[in-house]
Amino acid sequence: VVTYTKMIDLHSKAGLFEQAFDLYREMLRVGVKPDLVTLCAVMDCLGKAGDVVGASRLFDYLKARGYRPDAVAYTTIIDIHSKAGFYQKAVQLYDEMRAVGLHSNTVNYNSMIDCYARSGNLPAAVGLFREMKALGCTPDLQTYAILMTHHAKLGLLESCLQLFEEVQRAGLQPNSIIMMAMVDCFGKKGKFTAALDLFLQIQEKGCPLDVVCYTRIIDICGKCGYYDKAIGFYHEMQQAGVEPN
RNA sequence: UGGAUAAAU
């Protein structure tokens, strides 16, 4: 069962959904009984393949068959609904998780914080962030990345800066996602010089910049009217060995 | 030995 589960997961992560499902059918055919971990991997695969209904049905099925979903199983199905835009259903599943006595862990909080923020309820997202800290659940870099990204999208510079300070106070190493959220936020506020300065700092520090980072600085340059700089970064990107997509 | 969470256009 461990081998089949790992194989299903590997194919799913490689985007080979049909082959992942084939492996699941094969294990059933040869009489290997899937456990909760297997079903979780299959749910995740269904979700990534865009079949939210299928994932949801599998979750209901597994409960009906007597499997007891753990926090990972709930996070899997919650996140599938959240990413597909079914926020209410995600929150409903989150409530159910807590109702059955399961505790949120950092990953579960991260997923729910993102869910609330995506749904447009940033106060609820921040509320969960406070709750996790109050309950002794340590936010990680991803927690901050999620919060900073959403604050940046709304141009909430003060909050973004506060979160950035908190990252450093927590002794976490800001990565390019964290840094780019700050760049975005400056750009959103029309503080082009600050955005550009920070981006140059990231470059100087040798922080790995990928096509997403370059596309964002190009976009910011363009939106601020600095067309020459936009083209400049486009060339710089290629000189750095990053291919445009 | 296996499962869940973060950024652009």
C-alpha cells in the first residue's frame, strides 16, 4: 500500500493524473486495500486534475466506509475547495474538522488563511493568524508569504511592512516570494523607486530570481510608465539564463 | 519507506 500510494502521489505531482488513477484502479484490482493516506493522495490528484466534485465524493465515501479523516485529510479537501473558489464549502469542512475534535496545525492554518483572504475576507484571515499564534502554533515562512501576498494585492503597505518585520523578528530567512510581495506592494502604491530599489537589493543578494519575479518587475515598470526599464529587465532576465514563458 | 499549504502576466 505504501508503494502504490507513493507511486500515485509521484504521478499526481508530475501532472500525470490518468496514470495516477490507473495505479489506484490497479491496486484495487489486485486486492491491495487503500488506507487513509492513499485516499488522501487520490483526493489531491482529483483536485489537481480539476475534479472537485470527485474529490468531494471520495471524501464522503471514505467517511462512510469508516475511515477517520485526520487533519491532513481535512486540509487536503479544504484546500481543493478553496483553490477552486468554493470558499463556503471550505469553511464548512474546516468547521467540521474542529467539530470532530481535530486540531489545526500550521499547514491547516496556512490553507485556511489563504482561503479567507482569497474569498475577500482579509480580517478573518488575520484573525486566524492571531489565533494560531495565541494557541502556540508557529507561523512559518509560507504563513507570512500568504498574508503578505494578499496584503500586497490590496496595497496595504503598512501591514505588509509589519509582516515583513515580523518575519525577520521570528528569525526566518525572507525568500524571493516574501521579497517580491514587498516589491509588489510598493508597486501597487505607486512607490516605483522603492519597488525598484528593493528588487535591485534582491538581485544583489543573489536571491534566486525566476521567470515569475522578472515578469512582476517588468509588469511594475510598465504600469508605472518606465518602458525602457521594463525592456531592460526583459533582457537582463535572459542574460541571467531565465527563459521567458 | 507513503498523503495536505505560498508569488506574476
